[in-house]
Amino acid sequence: SAVAKVRSALETDYEFRRIEVVGPTVSSELAFNGTMGVLASLLAMLVYIWIRFEWQFGLGAIISTFHDVILMIGFYVVAGIEFNLTSIAAILTIVGYSINDTVVVYDRVRENLRRYKRMPIAELLDLSMNQTLARTVLTGVTTLFALAALSIWGGEVIQSFTIAMIFGILAGTYSSIFVAGPLLILFKLRPGALSPEEAAAAKEPPAQQAL
């Protein structure tokens, strides 16, 4: 076997204290646990956003985040990068990054739903995207600079992690701008979709500043 050939070639110069092999059973277990971790995180985010916002926002956020996960897995396959625990860490990191970007956009959409009740939803989404575009792009660019430095000077140990993260940041920024918003149109979001508490809050006059 390959292990025996390597051992016979090196045993005169080196001492083999221990040999560890990751078999197919352990490998499949790691893949299963990683997949369950990703699905559990997506489910927890769905529950939180569903409670915090409306169901259209929660479903849209999960679909856009799942879109990023699928793109990252496809990138691993196309680029031929080994899929291991580091890959799971990269995917979970991108899940958190993407959902954060999406929530920022959705929060602005919700504020504008309160403010512009008669504006068509497509125009309102366009306005909300423009208002958050600078923040979304600058956050992505800043993160890419840090990842580029890690990719160049971080060594081979984290090379696959940083490359996958760079692709994931690009995918997350793209989905926050071009996927998350249009999904609200698909789910027929309307100003009347706000909860009664939010509608009442929208009617209240702004508090005056204390002298």
C-alpha cells in the first residue's frame, strides 16, 4: 500500500511513533455532523427572524443564505479543494456574515414600509437597497482585504479556508443585494404585512428631544 511504501522509504531516517488514518466511516460522520450543524444554524436563524420580523423576511433570509451555502459547496467541487472541518468552519462563518448583511437590508426595508405606506413595493425595495448599498459593499471590501492578506501571508495551513472565505464573501454580498430583496416581491410583501404592534409604532409621533 501507499502507507507501507512511504514507511519503508523513510523508516531508516525517521521514527514512526504513531500512524492515524481517517477511514470512510469517520469521514462520513464528520460530513454528517457538519451538515447537521449548517442546517441547525439555518433553522435557528429562521425562527429568530420569523419572530423578529415577518414570515416573508424570515423565509427570504434563509433562502438567500442557503443560496450562499450551495454556491460555496459548488466552489469546493469546481476548485477541487479538500472538504474537511475547516471547510465547515468557513461555511458557518459565511452563514453568519450573509445573514447579518441580509438583516441589515431587511431592517431598512421594514423602516421604509412604515414611512412610505403608499409606495410600490418594487420602488421601496430599490430605495432600501440604495440606502444600505454603501454599507454592504464597504463591509465586504474591508473583509476581502483582510482575507487577501491571510491568503498571501497566512501559509498553506489556512490557504483553503481563506480562499473559500473570499468566494463566500463575494457570494454573500451578491445575495444581500440581488437575491434577498427580490424574494420579498416573490412572497408578495405589502405594507399591511407589518404586525399590529409595528403599525401602531409607525403611527406614534417621534419623541421630542429633552432640553
